Amino acid sequence: MLKKNVTQKDIAQALNISRGTVDRALHNRKGIGEEVKEKVLAKADELGYSPNIIAQFLVTGRSVNIAIITPGDLLWKKVKQGAKSFLSVLDDRVVNIKWHETSVHDAVKEQEIMKSVLANAVDGIGIAPADPEILRTLIDEAVKAGIPVVTLNTDSPKSRRLCYIGQDPISAGRIAGELMGKFLNGKGRVIVITAFANVLVHKLRIDGFRQELETHFPRIEIDSIHEDHDNSEEAYSITKNILREKEDIQGIYLTTGNGPAGVGRALKEARKCGSIKVICFDFFPETIDMLKDSTVSAVIGQDPYSQGYQTIKILYEFIVDRRKPPSDSVYTRIDIGLRGNIDSLVS
Amino acid sequence: MLKKNVTQKDIAQALNISRGTVDRALHNRKGIGEEVKEKVLAKADELGYSPNIIAQFLVTGRSVNIAIITPGDLLWKKVKQGAKSFLSVLDDRVVNIKWHETSVHDAVKEQEIMKSVLANAVDGIGIAPADPEILRTLIDEAVKAGIPVVTLNTDSPKSRRLCYIGQDPISAGRIAGELMGKFLNGKGRVIVITAFANVLVHKLRIDGFRQELETHFPRIEIDSIHEDHDNSEEAYSITKNILREKEDIQGIYLTTGNGPAGVGRALKEARKCGSIKVICFDFFPETIDMLKDSTVSAVIGQDPYSQGYQTIKILYEFIVDRRKPPSDSVYTRIDIGLRGNIDSLVS
DNA sequence: CTGAAAGCGCTTACAG
DNA sequence: CTGAAAGCGCTTACAG
């Protein structure tokens, strides 16, 4: 079975021409006669030639340089793992990834980093925009300069980015609604706690939730929507007040990553753990702990690993051979974490 | 930032010795003086040398040949995708994967294939044993001959396989129990339908389910356990009988992949869809359809993609540099598919 | 034990 | 437009 691979040399010998000419024909390079080219292509086809990528790498010494700009929180670690895994056995001689860390919601810092990245030579950029509008100009600037940009985790929809890679926030909201509906067996009264009601991703996570309830669980009612400004303390006092004032609340839906800790504390103090169903986002350690002690009923994850993997894959394929992503929005898995499977999802 | 990579040539020049000698020192090859070797290693360290894998690939022409033996059902497609994705930009000149298809439960055919694979030269084998005991001898034989074997999807625990890659069936059963408990709000009566009660994986999926209920939902009772012999028709009549004889059944837990279709038909005829909670395994098209029309409440997936990916990764690393897998059992994700997120899990 | 040289499959100046 | 040759970084017979 050791069928030797066909090489350019084989084609050259079969045709009695030079290897350089074969290469030129194969790659559509300038300065080659139409007839020779035809002959080479035909022979290549006949012999079943396919280029040896390894050799190409070696001789071109090509290295794709990609800059990733994201907040440095815990999701990031997983994103990084995923990005690296794209390389598998290769090393950074082939794809070089440079990580730049911003703070959450810090659009100013993000702009600075983006500018400095543009000043240096990069072949592609992945960024999680803190603010879709503020970053838009810089993204478009990069694209105009021929540097592809993908948004990951958060989007800047109106920009000229190659694509968005991350969760579909409406579907994520819907699944939260489905979980709530199924846990409450189709009946009850719930509240929603969001970070900032005017931030798009939060708005959509609420829209999806509402849609799902209206369509499939009409007897579940949304009592009220609250903002905790991504602050655990605020989430705590909101929950505390609700528990005191309203006795009929059976579920809490949080669209914010920092909220669960505060909500959990309030529930524990009121000894309501488990009897009130809590559904929230992102596999942070504190949240996982609460899932395990049943303070939280379900956590929805957004598969940061694939976000990293896809970012590199899509940028690489576009940079190397202009291949377009399969879609304008590449949605990652919506994971459902319960007490019993959460470890298998975060390992 | 274009810091040129350090090569063997650089080390040779710095030390005024030949490149062959540098290579010998770096790779611990025979026939080299102790002092020279020390010097080379020290200099390599000083200059920050790291080998160029690309060049190594090219010159050695090394190709790792891996045979995968699995049933050819639908899970398989995903396994294949995952396996291929390990290569990323590389092609089969580096890792060559040969697929061999058996039928489910056909241990005889599997043995034949395994024998023919052993007769040819392969560097590693991945297999999903239909029967853990029957295959054991052949697995051990391969390992004795120096060919590493991993089991994927199903295990042969007593064999000398390198490791098992797949779902942890106890955890999978537990999560089914958790879902049932949460959907029934901790109270009710359920039945279990399994394929063959004496097949290990099914036994463990039931054990886990039972454990979870006993620990966290003591007021949910298992009414009875039935065998459908992986046959949709049997599942149908079992369900039909149950629905007629017992009015208080509120949940059905299936450990078998072919059962859901039959159960669903019986439920539809009895107009009990949705009111009886059905929890089952594996993202087959029919099952997904029933999830979407709410005949089935939740489906548990075993991440076949990672099973493929990990199989190649672990075999490759062992073959190329004797690296052992992280654990004797590499457990893949336990996915929970509901109506709203199932598409994101199977795409 | 060490060196000089060929070669893996490709690309790319450099001649002509 | 085409060819001859060098070279990417490594490994491996072959001499000595």
C-alpha cells in the first residue's frame, strides 16, 4: 500500500520540462505559456497530484500573524485553549497568535490596543468589542487596510467584520425560557435580572426568553425586569427586596455573569435555595459551586473553546486562501450545565 | 519583531562543528562523545533552539497510520469529523486514517476486521468493541505486538488498551435522573426501558439514574425496568401496554438509541405527548424530531466529535513520542439537548 | 566518534 | 516564456 505520492518532479519528468515550470502552472503564476500550462494541469490531474503542504510551509516560511483582543476574564482561558488547539501538532512558526488583554466594558482601552495592533504588521484580528459602535470605525479601518477582522463573543454588527463568532443571544434566551418552563412545569411567576437593559446582548437574551414563554409556556408570567449593572451587590439587594415583597416568585432568570453570586447569597439567607429556580449564564467557578449545591438550577454556557478555535480557523483560511466563513454569524454551541454534567463541560 | 528562529546550523556554526553532530546530540542518538553532546545541549539552550517540526516532517516523511473500527451508524459521521479536525491544516501525509465499518453488535465481523488490520502495518488502532470480552484477546495481541489500541464509545475494560474515550455511563445515567427529577419537580413514578439489561453500558446508565433519584429525588419511584432489545417495535408495545395498565406513570427513561421512535409512536397514539416526560440518548434525526415536537423532553448526547478528535490525538501523541493519555478513561462531554439548543449541538 | 553531502518537495531569484 | 540551481531546516547513509 505504499503508493508513493506524486510530486512536481514526477510531473516534470513525465513532460520533460523543468520543475519550476510545473510549479508556475500549478499556481497560476505569471510568465508561462498557455499550452504548457494546460499540459501540466492535465498531467497533474492524470497522476493525481496534490501539493505537499509540509514542503510549502518549509520553503515559504510563511507564518500567519493573528492578534486577539478580549477581556481577560475567565472565559478567556478557554478561548485561548481552543485557539491553540487549531494548531494541533504545528507550532507558532505556522500560526502566531498574539494575545491582548482588555478589561470588561473598557472600550477606551480596547481602542488603544486596536490602534497599536494596526500599527504593527498583523494578518488578521479577532476582537470582542466592548462597545459595538465605538469599535466600528477601527474595525472598518482595518478591513479597508486589507486586514480581516472577526468579532468573537460580542459583535459589532454594522462593522465590516468578516463574521461574528459566538452565541446566538436570542436562542440562548429561548433555551433559558424552555428550561424555566420545564422546571416550573409550565406555570408560575418569574423575575428577570439583567446587567444593562440597553446593551444589545442582554436585550436579546431577554427577548428570546419572553418569546419562548409566550409561545410554549403562556402560563408563566414575567413579573418584572431589574438591572444589576453587572454588580453582585446590586443583584443581592434586588433579590432580597423581591423575596420580602413578593411571595409568589418561583423563578429568577439572570442574563448577567456577575449576578448569580448576589442572588445566591440572598436566597441562602432566605432559605429559598432550590424552591426558587435560578437560571443563569456562563460557567464561572462561583456559579458552578451554586449549581452543585442546588442554589442554581441550570447554567447556560456559550462554548468559549469553540469560539477560540473557530476564530483562528476562520481567520487562517481567509488569510491563506481567501476562503469566506460559512456564514455571517458563526454560532457556537449552547451548552446546558446541570449539577451532574457541569464537570464534563468545563474540564 | 522578526527575530529569526535559531536552527541547528546556528548551533553548529557557534560551536564550529558539523550539523550532523548537532542533530545527534539534540536527539540522543548513538555515536557521539559525551563532552560534545553537553556543549551542544548547553548552546542550544543558550540560543533558545526549538526544532522545526515542519522540516522534520518533510525529511522523515513520517506518516502515522491509524485504523478506526466502529459501527457505521450515524454517530460515526461526527466521530469522523472530529478525527479529521485533529489534522487541521495538515493532510494525510502526516496522519493517515483508515476507516473500517462494522455493524452494531456484530462482534464476529469486528474480529475479522481487527485481524485483517493487524495483518497490515498500522501504528495504532481505535475500536468500539461490540463485545468487551470477545475483543479482549485481539486487543491484547495488538498491544503485545507494540500497536497501541484505544477503545472509543464502548470499552473493553479488562483489555490492555491504552485508554477508553467516551462517555462515563454512570454520570450519563445520573444526569438523566437529574433531568427527570427536575422536570417532575421531585415527585412521580417512572419506567425504564433498556436494550439489554446485561450489557454493561446499559446497566451503568440505569445504576446512575437510580443513584441520582435515591440521593436527590427520593420521592420519584422506578416502577419497572423493561428490555426492548434495541428494537423499536418492542419499545412500542412495551409503552403501549404500560400506558394501558398503569395510569400513574409520569416519566420514561430510555437507555437505548432505537427505542425512542417506538415510545414516541405509542405516546402519540395515546395522546400523552408532553404530559409524560421522556428522556433518552443520542442525537439521531428521529429523536431530534421528537424533541422538537415535544414528544421527548430531553436527549443526552455523548459528543461523538470529541470522541473522534481525542482518539486521533491520543494515539498520535503516544505513537510519536510515547506520551501517555491523561487518564485511563478520557470522558467526553455529556450534552443536554432540549428543543431550543439541539440544533446548535448537532450542526 | 565526527564530518561532508545528499535529499525530502517545494519556491524563487537569476539567467537566457 | 522556460530552465538550472540554490535553499528552507532537518535527517541519514556513507566515509573516515
